[in-house]
Amino acid sequence: MIRTKSYSVGFKVLISFFALLGITLQTGLYKGTFDIGVFRMFTNISNLACAVYFIFAASFIAFDKRRNGGASPCPLIKGICTMSITLTGIVASAVIAGEFSLTTSEGIATILLHIITPVMIMADWLLFDIKGRYRSFFPLIWLLSPVVYFVYIMVTSRFMEKGERMRFPYPFLDYEMLGIPALITVVAVITVIYVLIGYLCFGIDKKMGYLETDPPHIKVLNHG
């Protein structure tokens, strides 16, 4: 594992930069406009959350002399960010594969938000983080992010006109078109996959934790 503070901090800053760049392209800020509707997409919400967390984590590691590059703060929160962005990457692989282009701002944003940041965030966890800090109940708490998002979309869609842009950001959430039974099936499948991946990450973290020996002065920070 890499414990060098400068490498860890630099990598985290780069993650935040790519996430914010993708969001900037999505919202149209680079053109002087701002489309707030893009924040109905789980992709953009999760990337924004990750950008905020990783800037915070980079600052925490950089300015806390007791921490090395692997002592990322708040492993539970980082897990939520990591799982959320992993879901983004999985959906991208299944739904939008081959549908983006490097010749448009939308295509570049798609690659940044759906591929680059998910891959980098998983790499950050695997390469830098002290392992063994996850608890068995963490994957169930990580499930809160898609659950809260689902409730948010279902509730707010009731106050939007039919056919309104971004009312249902993803076709598999459009219960009026799919029907309630199909929606329940989709949600159940996503929930099962999400929990399974969560426990896979927990298992990897636990296994790798057995193989690590943390420096004594870092042990007090393992759960912070």
C-alpha cells in the first residue's frame, strides 16, 4: 500500500478536479449558463459528493501531522462516496457504453463522470487506504444513498409535468411507462447488486486488513 502523503493528497485533489470539471461541463458553467436540472441525475450528485469529500480528505491528510497517506478521514462516509460512484460506473457500463464522444463537451463530461472518477476513486481506496476499518454493517448504511435518491426522484416527479425534461432522469425509473411491477423489479435488482458489491468491498477490506501492519502512531486514527 502507498502511504506517502504527497501522493495520496495529490491523487485525491486530482479526483476532485476531474469530478468538478465533469460537472462544470454538464451544467454548462463553462459557457456562462447553469442547468440545475442535471442534479436530478445520480451521476452528478454522486460526483459532487465525491468532489467535496476528497477535497476535505486531502486537506485533512495534508495538515494533520499524525496522519499518513492512508489515513483517510471518516471511512463510513468515504464508503458511501465510493459505493455511489461505483454504481455510477456500473450503470454507465451497462447503459451508455459506446454512446459518448471526445469531440463534444457532453462526451468528455460523460467519460469524466462515469468512467474516470469511478475508476480513480476505487483505485484510491485500493492503493492508499489503511484496510480493516470497515464494519459489517457499513454496506447497509451505504445503501442509504441510492434509497434517498430514489425517494427524491419519486416525490419530486409528482410535482412535475408529464414529459418535462429530467422528470425521470433514467428510463428505468419511469414507473408510468414501465409500470409499478417492473419498477419494483428494477429497484430490487439494483438493491441486491448494490448490497452484494458493498459486502464484496467489506470482504476485500477485511482480508487486506489482515495483511497490513499499521505504524503505531497511525493506529489511533484508524477509525477517524
